[in-house]
Amino acid sequence: MEKFIDIDGVRIHYTDTGNPNGNPIIIMHGYGCNVTTVASIATILEPGMRVINIDLPGHGQSDEPPFIWGVDDYTKCIEQLIDRLHLKNVSLIGHSFGGRIGILLSSRNKDVKKLVLVDAAGIKPHRTLGYYSKVYFYKTIKRILPALLGKNLGEKLLEKYRGKAGSSDYQQSSPIMRGVMSKCINEDLKSVMPSIKAPTLLIWGSDDTATPLSDAKTMEKLIPDAGLVAFEHCGHYSFLDNPIGFRAVLTEFFKKDFI
């Protein structure tokens, strides 16, 4: 069932499916995705759990944030949603960007029952020399262009450069969501991982280049009750690359939660 809820003026779209009397679980998709991307995960859990699949603000049918949000802002939004829906002992699944929210929320809410991180973000990526060259070049032209060409023309050229230099997700985003992406990517959540008390399942693709397997191994070391399952020859969307293996692992992890 498709639903909407208003949280601090932001209209949030979500689906509420499965067993209405079952243990609740929230699924959070990755950046640039929406509820349909992770619908196959919801389908696995619907026979025995109440499944809340959310379009995160700025994605799908949900409103954009009113300003450039960081991970904490997204986490507060989900915390309010949990409170408004009167969910108790909720479990969380976060893919990629959604994993950031799952990590922070679980680290400061001890009543999170279980956490699943699927090819999750949360560790600040290592930067190459080429990356820093681009950053310093951008900072240089950011100062020079407005002075040489005037503020308006200078800003237009800077925006054009940002669009060409960024990833496809970045190029297709609005100015606010570009800011969200830049801000969240640079947030490192390693420091809060030891505070996660919920049993945690890490599911990864061994060939993931967006959030490499080394990130998963770091998370496994830092999260006290964590276990890692890596699927060979799978990428950043391991749940789509190996649906049979993913279903088996997820069902085993939640078998005691099914009603």
C-alpha cells in the first residue's frame, strides 16, 4: 500500500506492505534510487514481516530536503517516521546511501532489533592524487572566474564545470541534491560503528567498486556483533546480481522474526 507522511514540511512517500501484525522493518535505498530499486528485498520479507519501504527525501515521490542535508538530517527524518508510525523494535536494511542512515540510527538507538547493510556507504573513500588535483583546480577557478567574468557568468561556468566533472548521479541531480551527495560522501561514520548493539548482517558484492569489499571488512571489525557474506562476481547491487543467494541469506537472518 502506497502512503505519504509529512515530516517537518517534507512530504515522504513510502509503501507499507506485508504482515501488518508482523515485526516491522524499514528498507532504505541508495542515492539516485527509489522504492522500486529495492522492491525485490521487500518481497522476500513480506510473508512474515511488516515492511516499510521509503523514498528518501530527494528521491522517488518524496520531496527534496529544504536545504542541503547531511547524514544526521536524514537519520532524524527516519527517527521521526519511526515515532510517527509507532514502530517498536524496528529492524533496518540500508543499501549504499541508505546504509549510512542505518549505521547512524542504529548507533544511537539501542532498540533497533537488527541491521542489514547491503553494499553500504559509511566509510569516507580514499582519494587519488587525480581527485585532489581536480579539487584544487576547482578551488582555483572558483576564485578566479567571478573576478574575471563577473559573479553571474562566473557562477554559470562553475556550475557547468561541476556537472561535467561529477558522476552521472551528480550530473542528474538538482543543486540541493548535489550538495547532499557531496556533504554525505565526505562524512566518515567509522567512529560510531562500535556503538551499534544490534546484530548486523553485511551483504556485499566482491566486485563492488562504489563501496569496495574492504569497507565491509572494516565495518565487520568495528561493529561488535557483525557478520559478513560476500557474493563472488557481484557488484554494488549484489541483491540484484545474486537474487537466489541474497534471498537465502536474508531469510536465514530474519527467520525468527517471521510471524
